[in-house]
Amino acid sequence: RLVLFMTAAAVMSFIVVMVLACRSGRGDSARYEKAERRYMDKGVSVLQEDGREEVKEYPCRSDGKEGYFYYKLPEDIEDNAVLVLPNVYQKIEVTLNGKLLYTYGMDQDSPYYMEARLNCAVRLPDGSGGRELEIHLVNTEKMGKASLQQGYLTTAGELSDSLLADNLWAFLFCVLTAMTGMCILAVSLWQYIGKAGDLSRIFFCLGQFALLSAVWVFTDSGLPQLIFNNSQGLMVLSFEVFMLMPVPLLQFVQLVCEYSRRALRVLVTGYIVNFFLQNAAYALKLSDFKKMVYLTHIVMVASITAIIYFILKEARNRHSMYAKWVLAGVGIFAGFACMSLVSYYVTGGIQNEKFFITGFFIFLAVLIILATLKFQEFSKESARAAVLKELAYKDMMTGIGNRTLYEEHIAVYESAPWPEAAAVIILDINNLKDVNDRFGHRAGDELLILAARCLREAFGIRGTYYRIGGDEFAVILKEADAGEEECRRLLGRCIEKNNAGREIRLSVSMGYAAPDAGKGAAHIRELIDKADARMYEEKRRYHAGR
């Protein structure tokens, strides 16, 4: 209750302080105002076979592989203006009154060169308002046509902010997914050290998939333009990661779906073969990755079909809620991945990864929810296991260790290369049977509890205590700083103190055994036998003297 009260008080104080701060800061104009974008929605035309036509919708495609587009700049554009043109795998050249302002890919003739998907930033000369730009696009695909995407005007100072704003979703995805992937890999390592078997492999596959997804989305977005200047290296890296990315996901499904292992193993092999074949074709100048991407898409469609099939089959045979939810998450992700592929061919690759990101986040959310539920269940199971372990090893009447714990500890001492037991005490309560017969078992139980209390008070943390029989106790001392006389004095003083004012007094017979001086450590069983024999000898003397 105190914790709940303090939590509620902290929340209330936080709300009050934030309300006061926000009220005091109203109207201070601290927000950063972005420059207004001016989109190419007017003054744009395309040269077709019948002449120039006004562009009314985007993307606008020309009649052939080459296209000429014209944009009349607004009269009132600012100085240092920049025209941002989204470009998807095309060569581009922008001129103003015959003067070249920007070019990309036009002068490249290397067989390894591929046009990338990027935002082309065309810096406009001051005083360009009202003049007409010529935008020359060349689509190098066999069946492709030149296509103009809707661009916008901004300023040089706002260019980086505009690119970051356009790719904010990709930035957040990359950061969150990379962090999640590293955390999952850390869990995998922890599980591997703990010899968790398939569980560590499951986490390892998920961590790999998360990191590869983050790398692919980063290289396929506009973010690299803020850092790197080499579009070809990033382009090839994007294709390489894209070909390998499904492999760890298939291995994950392979581990959680017992019916799918053989088929998915074939698909994993297909991805690896596809990876090597495309690399070989690119290195030998037979083809580039853009022209071969359909091969990866074919394998992906087969993978998505197989995943959905096996998930439906597995869901019918699994009764575990967790298994069904994991399979449902994978199925949802597979569906969004399929939508991403369709979007690639319909839109020409304009932000098709957004479907992938949406599906991935849904899949990740399912895993996080299940992990939270599983952790709560694990915590409850751990608490139950702790209680059961306590019941298994604890004498419930006296609160000290029972015979089971005693035997296990003896086994540990026997297996240790250097025995740690410094001394053993065996204790037996005198006349417990007479007390039970004359005063009842409740009185006898009180003596047992009192004996355990005296052992704890007398020897403290020096040893461990056990009730090993009806009226018999054992103490294993880890330190040899107290000899037999000292142990008898400590125990006798505690018994005398606790007997004060009691009608039924506690009396014990005690046997003590320690290794002989100068002979090194003794075997634990030898010490127990000696202490037990000495206890019975003292008990005989006790009864003989009555």
C-alpha cells in the first residue's frame, strides 16, 4: 500500500508540475517552423508524340524509355532555392536555358553501374523565377518508360531537414529495430550460455532478421544521402541484404513449426543459391541486380506461400496460446511482405518498404506482448518453484533444513576436491518420548522448535542446521575457530537462557567431531560417524546418571 501511495503521489506531483510549466511557457514561440514546401502541381508538362501535354497526376510516364519534362518555376521563388526530384532507378539531367544544372548517371557506361532510388537535389541559380526547367529522364529497363515523380521546392538550408522529415519513419524504424535486434542477440547469447537449446537459436534468428531488416530499410530509404556520397555501394548492399534477409525468418519459422522443417530448409537453400548466382552474374557482367530482382521475388512468393500454409497447419495442431500468437504474427508479417512486393511492381518501387515496416512492427508488437505475458508467467512459476523447493528442503516445524537437504549437502562435501567442513555436531533431545507421553505432542513440538532456535542462536552463520530425525539434529560447521568446549559452552548458554521460566525444560545430548590436528581434512562421513557415536555415548551416560 505504501508503494502504491508513493507511486500515485509521484504521478500527481509530475502532472501538477508539468501543468504549471506548460501554462507559464504558453506563447513563447519556441517551436521550429519549417519552410513551406512548394510542390510541382502547376506549370509542369511532358513531351509526347503529339506534342507537349500538361501533367495532371503523378507519376507521369512518357511514351518511351526517354522522356522530356518541363517545369516553369514560380515567379517568387527564394534565393538559394533547391528543387527536390524523387528519382526511381533512372538517369536524369536538368537544364535551365541550355545550362546544365544537375546530372545523374548520364555519363556512366560501366557494366557494373546501376541507377539508384534517390532524391535528386537541383540547386537553382538566384533569379530563376518564371523560367522553365527541362528535365530529361532515361529509364534503362527493357520494358520501362521514363517516369516523373512529383517534386517540390525548398531552400538549401532546409534541404537536410526536408530529407530527414521525408524519411523519419525509416529513421525511427532503423533505430528501434537495430536496438531490438541487439537486445535479442544478447538474450540469445545468454540462453546459449545457459544451454537452452532451440530457444537460443530462435532468439538468434530473430536478432539476425531484425538487424538485416534495419540495414535494408536504411539503404533503401533516403537516409544514406545525408551521410554517404557513393550510391553504387549502397545500392549493391541493399540488394545483398534483401536477398539474405528472409533466411533467418525462415529458420525461425522452421524452429517453431515442426511440420515445416524439410520444406523451409529447401527454401533457405534456394535463397543461398540465388544469392551466389546473382553475385556471380553481376561479377561476370552478365546482368545487374535490378534486372535479376524478380528471381528473389519469386523465391519470396514461394516462401510467403509456404509460411502461410504451414502456419495454418501448425495453428490447428497447437493448443498453446503463445504458439498460435507467434504464428499469427509471422502470418501477418508475411501478408504485409506480399503487399510490399505488389507495391514494388505497381508503383515502381516508391516507398514499398512502408508495407514491410508496418508488418514488421505488428510482428514485433506481438512478440513483445507475448514476451511480457511469458515473463509474468515465468515469474509466477519461479515463485511457485521457490515455494516448492522450500517445502522440499525445509523442516516445516522448526524452519531449518530437513533430511533431504542434509543428504544433498553431504553429497556436495563428498564430491568437493577440498572438503570445507571444519566440524560436525550431532544433537539428540533427551526424554522427548516421555514428554510426548506425559504432556502431549504439542509440548514435544515446542521442544523441537526450541532446540532449532538454540542451534541458530549458538552458532549463527558459522554453520548449517538440519533436523535429520524425529528428535535428532545435525550441524555442519564451516569454521574451526570454536573447538568442542567452546561449542558446548555456546549451546549450553542458549539452552539455559531459553529454559528460564519453562516448566518443561530442554535437555540435549551432543556429539562433536573435527579433523585431528596435523592430519589435514577428514572425510565428511568419518566426522558424522564420530559425532554420532559420541552423542550416543553421552546419551547413555545421561540415562545412567538419572
